Amino acid sequence: MTTVGRLRFRIAMSLDGFVAGPNQSVDHPLGLGGMQLHEWVFGLAAWRAMHGLEGGDVDASTPIVLESVANIGATIMGRNMFGGHPGAWNPANPWNGWWGENPPFHHPVFVLTHHPRPPLALEGGTTFTFATDGIETALARAHDAAGGKDVALAGGAKAAQQYLAAGLVDEMVISLVPVLLGSGERLFDNVGYDLHGLTLVRTVPAPNVTHLQFARR
Amino acid sequence: MTTVGRLRFRIAMSLDGFVAGPNQSVDHPLGLGGMQLHEWVFGLAAWRAMHGLEGGDVDASTPIVLESVANIGATIMGRNMFGGHPGAWNPANPWNGWWGENPPFHHPVFVLTHHPRPPLALEGGTTFTFATDGIETALARAHDAAGGKDVALAGGAKAAQQYLAAGLVDEMVISLVPVLLGSGERLFDNVGYDLHGLTLVRTVPAPNVTHLQFARR
């Protein structure tokens, strides 16, 4: 019998529901003001260690951050999160996204896109596979690749919306940041009128953020 | 020296930012699905006692509900919250709102409207005064009437948006309910790109709701 993991995601959201600000660009991948959503994480020792940095703080956010990356065997992301809008793949001028030569995943990553392209194997065990057969097929492939571990849904908003609306998310952690962005990309647009089986199971107040953990009933 | 109270409001909001569902009407004053925002409160002994009912529960929401009604000397509300869209006042057919003959306020209430009308004195100490000179004048009158106690902003969304955008709110409690409404009236539309001086000071997890308390820096 094969063990199948869960599909999980954690995302930072403003009090007015945005996960990115307006006018996203290569210079401002999170949009105007979007960096405010992540300021609580940068000082954490747990986050710094993941990025090769020493020192930092330990607070109530620490276990949330550590849990979100524990027991993950594969990741799914939207094409914007892979690296902008590359359009059709051009072998003469390949665009390898903005994760650099040694991306921080170290496991198989499935990129949701309409543009077929051969897999891209980078250093450190990260291979980007371009999944053009829809979100359910991408999820099945990610579960296979994860070998029984969980699958992380890395974002962005549109990918999260699609999996939420399809009722395929098993765990969701909203890191609610007490700021307004006013406009930008909303997490819950196009998701419908309920949480598709997810229910609040834990609330964790922490400095400058409140984590709301949802799980499937 | 005159003591001036604070302008405070507490409001229930869905995870996707709505304080009322779509298609509000006399039959569904909170809009479709909007009742979900208030289910956590109906079982509380504190809420039941305010409405003349016995019994009920005590949980982490209890002090939040009690604090929201303590030390209030006057209330401000939008005209929809007074009672729909009465239009210009017609002495031959007065519409006295939907609060009944003995409204639960028991202090002066100022209704933001463009339609002048004489004050409406009802039983139990509640007088509705129709404030047609804008939100700042209404607030000054409410502070005078409150005699040094605080002023409650009862809603709805548009009234809250106007006072938030003007930076006039001193305390705000968002009772965040872990459901989606999908559409309806958003609390933070038209408020802009920041909280106008409000900062998160307390997070209170409670059954089926998380209270986020903001205060002026």
C-alpha cells in the first residue's frame, strides 16, 4: 500500500486579503508594499538558517515556519513564481527562472504552465518539471515524486485559488499580517463561498503576525 | 478641562474581508451567508444577557464583547444600519428604522445621512439624531453627547471606511471569522494603503473567531 502525503500551503496575507501588492515586476516581485507581508519572518533564526545566515530570533512564529518546510517531498508552484512570464520555451535563449543555480527546494518542483518545456535540473537536487496537463495531474505527479511525504503548494495566488476551489488543499496556514495593502492580488478571489472542507484548527499569535492554521475536517 | 473619549468599533469580518454578504435586504440585512459572521456570539452568556436571555457560555470572547459595550456614551451609525434607505423624511409616513420601540442603545445615537429630519426619541433613553454635516461634525456632536465616555462606531461598512480613511478611529477590534463569503461588502474598501495610525496590540483566539485588537500608536 502506498502512503500519499497531504497538499499543504502557508502564505502571508494582509488584513485586507492581499498576498501581493499592486504593480508586480522583476524589481518588485511582491508588488508595492508587498514586502510588509514578510517582515516578521526575516529576523527569525529559523528563516535565517534556511538561507545560510547565522543569528536571529526565536518566537511563536518559529514552529510555524519549521513545520511548513518539514516532511515536504515535492513542491507545486504557478509559472509566475517560477519566474515571470517566459512565454513559450525558446531553447536558443532559455530563461531558467529567478531561483538561481542552486534553488532552495532540493526536491522536485512542478510548475503549472501552458507552455511545454523539458525538465530543468539545477544544483542541489531541485528539478523544475513543467506541468501542462492541469492542476490534478500536476498534483498526482507531485505526490508520486514526493514518495509519501507531503506536497507543498508554494503559490502564487492563482495557483492557490485553483487548488482551494477544487477542494484539493489538505492544510492551509494563513500568516495574517496586520497591515493594509489597499490593492494587489487577493488570495481568496475565485475560490467561492466556502473553504471547501477546511476548518480552523489552531490560532497562533506571534509578533507582527497571527497564524491561522486550517485543516481538512 | 473636558475629557474626550475615544472613537471605538468592533466588527465581525470573514477571512476574505467581508462584513456583510451579497444581496442585503430587509429579510437578509446581513446579506447571503452574513449570519455566519455572528454565530460565535449568539451562544455567549454575555450577549444573551444584553438581550434579556438567560444562560449561555463563557469563553475567550466574553471579555471582548463586554469591553466593546463598556463605557460607551454615544453611538454613530450609517443610515443603512438605522434602517434601510428611507430617503427624505416624510412626516406623514415616518419610518423609525428597524430597532423597534425600545432600541438596545440607551444613549444618544447619531445617524449619518444626507436627509435632514428631526430627532427621534424612543423608549429607554435612545434618541436618534440625524447628522447631515459630515463625519467630523457628527463625531464632535457624539463626543459632546457622550460626556467624556467613549463613542461607539456601530457600522456599517461605509461608515467604518469613512472614519478609518480619515484617521479618526482610536480603537478597532476585528472579530475575524474563519469562513469565506465570496462577495458582499468589504470592510477595507476605500480605506487606502495603511491603517492610518492603528497598530495591532492584542490577538485573542476564541472558539470560531479570532479577535484582533488595534489601537492608535
